[in-house]
Amino acid sequence: MCGIAGIYRFHRRPPSPEDVAALAAMATVQQHRGPDDSGQGIFGSCALACQRLSILDLSPLGHMPMRSDDGRLALLHNGEIYNYVELRDELRSLGHVFRSDGDTEVILRAYEQWGAACVERFVGMWAFALHDRADDSLLLSRDRLGIKPLYLHQTSERLVFASEIKALVAYLRATGEPVRANATSIATYAATGLVDGLEDTFFEGIRRFPAATNLRITADGVRTTAYWDLPSRAATVRTNLNGAHRQPWPALWQALDEAVRVHLRSDVPLGVCLSGGLDSSAIVGLASAHAEQVKTFTIYFDDGPDFDERQHAHAVIDRFRAEASERCVSPTDLLGELKQIVWHLDEPSLALGVYPQWHVMSLARDRGVKVVLDGQGGDEVFAGYTNYAPQHLYGLLGSQPMRFPLEALALGRVQGWPQAQSAARSAVAMRLRRAARPSVEDKPDAALLTPELRPLADVSHDEWRLWPRVFDGWLSNVLYWELTRTRLPALLRYEDRLSMAFSIESRVPLLDHRLVELAFALPDDAKRHAGWSKYGLRRALEGLLPPSVVWRRDKKGFPTPVGNWFRDRRGAAALQVLRDPSRRTRHLFAQPALDAFIDEHVAGRADRSWQLWRALSTELWLDAFQLA
């Protein structure tokens, strides 16, 4: 895991001294991503810089930019190629000689052997930049699911890239270029919560590099190629199952076990973030078969049992004799911590689940761990969230209507009749009501916005019935868009930034692309069935985890008592920021609406914690980056 940055000058012009100085500023602001080593150099029309966090091959041989033997190639790499051992053996059989033991040189040799198509052989997470002196080109690549970040700023003269947005901001300010807030992104976030599913960021002119993409830059311009397509890959996997899709639990087990096995490859201490939920518990259980004693890290709050999952975590810790670390979090300087979190995130977050994530990474750092495995992605791949129940029922009404009442009854037995009735009514109502393009005026959260800003909000993604159909199964189609647009991209940003804030590499084995392809090759009822979420995952984990964990009925999802905090002294300073008439967001959020939300929440008439967090998060973001 590292922080990478670079500048490419079009028209075969070398980087200027001003570029080189600005690149040094970019490296400095990303130093937390890689405090172990640093490197910088000029290669033709390109200048590259790297901050290295040493995980595999801790020797100086892993230094970056890494050069090929003939000096033709120069490589920066952020992430891990988990199958580097197998690829290295294959490349050696083809005549390549290695001088290091890490995965970075495997990328270099793989490019020499297979060109840009080498990425199709990688199992891992990555964002890399590779300069080729032969044609003075620069290849940028990002992993299939966008686990590792990459951002761009481009003009007719040059293209600048970096692992974090703040590094691009540093470049723009060092070269005297303006840095402005993107009003459209702010409006969309306030109205819907969406940030990361859009190409544009909160900063004008800075955009996200797409997942599963190679981009080749030459003197003449930029060419983009998508190298992976989940629907087509899932279709291929489905044809090879040979009927196993009806009982896919052994195949799921094998894919899970293999994913965790290779994600454990490390030359430094590692552990697992354990919430007590199914996903993180599965990783602890699977890792215990390949590691002598797994270290676990658990965070909880003293605001009552709704915010403390240690009972479930302890069942897993005891089962596998894990070395457990726990921490009770009680904010004494909530506003001060939130300022740090927002700066590291680069952009606001949907909700305050980032707060316990921040503290679990802090706990792992304090225990001397440099790599953590996390359960991120399990809910999107295996349909874990409660809001997927009405989606599944809606799909059944269209494809298998006779199963609808049976599944609704099963949902009532598992989750309770109120939730089952709500899900069934929602599904029926959606079937009876024609899908229409959403309007910002129909979004209650848009009331926060000033009248001038409200029309800028993009709410088109809020009507899931209008999402393009890329899978036959309705639930699978919803999960695909959650995975690529509406939910997972944000969670991956939080995962990356909050771990990197403490110079920790976070790995997400449930997003191993081979496991994802298998899961999406399975029918919807392998994901939700008989009232159970994550049905296929639960069946695959039977016998490994305690039954109380496998067949646990409730789901908390990193609960944070922010609603309580905004009603007592712990959140008083934060609310004072929102009441301040000189706040930076005064031209974005209408004070009467904000005051009404604060009063309703403090009085207990309604839970407005989500809306208050969006307003506060935006305010802290503007302040962190000194934007008007």
C-alpha cells in the first residue's frame, strides 16, 4: 500500500521545474500512505513520485519508482497482487529473472511479457502507473472493483494523477491554479447522500479514475480501455457450474477459503477487524485455518446494547482462540476528531459509520499491526442489507409471483411480521406504480439546500426501477448497481482513507473478483431465500462458525450513536457550528431548514442525525480545504 502521484506533459514536453516542485508537495501531503520509503524521478514527459508502505519484501529492492533492467520501464504501485507467487513462478518459467521478493516487480515483468493485458491475470487490488520509454507512454490502471483509489486532473497541456484528492489540490495550489468546490456534487450529496458513484468529485475539474480500466497516455492524447465486465464474466462462470448453481455451497466455500488464504500473504503483522457480524466473523474463521493465531480488533460504544456487538464477537474469538483487542469509544472531542476524519476522507461521507472505522484502525495501529482484513463488500455481493428484502419480493412478483407469498411469510418468521409486511407492501406498491424520473422536489433531504442550489442536485439514481438491466435476476441487477455506483464505491473510499490515516493497509477478501464472479453467477434465491439474507454465504459457512453467528437474525452494520450525541453535550460543539451565521455553508444550506432539523432532533420529535451529519460534514470539508 502506498501513495502514488505523477504528472504527464503532452506534446513531448518534459516536466518543468515548477512541476517537480509541485510533485514534491503532492508526495508530502500523502506521506501518511507510505512513511517507510519515498522516491521521485523524471521519465521522458512524465514525473513520478511514490510514498511506500512496505508490506511485501521490506528490503530496498522494493523501492519505487521501480525500473526494469534495461531502464525502459518505471513503475509506481499502490495495493497488492495476491497471486504474485504463482505469477512469479510462471514468469520465471518463461525466462524472467527476479531480483526482489515482492509483488511490484511481478507487475513490471508481467507487463514486459504480456503488455497492458497483464492486468487480466492479476488477483488483487491496485492502482499503478507505468512509464514506457519506448513510446514515452504512461499506463494507468485500477483494479476491477475500485478498491484502490486514483484521481485525475487534466488540461490540454498535462494530466496529473494521485492516490488522494488532497494531493491534486496541493499540485493546483503549488502551481497557482484555482481550487473550487463543485456545487453540483454538493447538491447531489445533500439531497441523496451519493458522492462516490459519480465521476465528478467535490472539487471542480478533479475526477475519479474508473474501476476495471486501463488508460494509456501518449503525446497525442489519452485512450481508455475497460478490461473487465462483471455481467459477461458471471455468465461465463454460470455456464461452467454444470448444475452446481442449485447447491453452490461447496463452491462458495472453496472460493471464500482461497480468497482469504491469498489475502493473508504479508511480511508484516496483520489482523482482522471483527464487528461480530457474519462477514468479519467468516474472515476470522477462515484465516484461522491458515494462520497460527489471528489478531482481532473490535470497537464498541457505552450507549447501550444497540451499540455493542461484543457478545457476537466473543463467540467467534472463543471458537478460534483469537488474540482479541477491544476498545470502548466515548467521544471527548467529537468535533476535533471529525475534522481529522473529513480531511483524510477528501470528501464528505454518507453517515457517521466512519467514526468507529477510524477508531478500529487506531486500535490496530496501537497494537502494532500493519495490515488488516475487513469484511467490506459482503453485504453488496450476498444481499445483506434489510432494504434488499423488498427488492427481492419485487423481483419475485415479476418473475415468480407464486413464490411471493411464501417468501413474504418466511421473511415474517425470520425477521418479524412488521418488517415482512413493510417489505411486501413496498414491493406491491412499486409494481402498481409506474416508474417515473425522480424529482428533487420529492426528496425531503433537499429541503436543506438553498433554492439556488436545489436544481443542481442529480437524483436520477434514486429510482432503482430505471437502472439499466444487466442481469436477468432482479436482485442481482440491484446488487450490481450497488456494487458499482450507489453504495460500495463510498465504502471503499472510507476503508482506504481511514486505514491509510494510520499507515495501515486494509484488505477486503470478500471482494476477491473470483468470489464476486461466482456470487453473481448464482440465481437470486442463492442470495436471499426462505426469509434469510446472505443465504448462500450462511450455508457455505455452516460448520465453520457458531450457529448463533451463522443464523443470527438481526443486523447492526457498525452502528454509531450519533443521534444520541447530537442531543447531549458530546455533540453540542458540532451543532454550534451549524448554528453559526458565518459558517462556510451559509450559501448552500438554508438556515431556517437547518434550524428546524436541529430543533426537531434535539427535542426528540424526529431523528435528523443523517441530515445534520451531511450539513456538518460539508462544513468541515470546506473548512479542511479552505474553500469558500
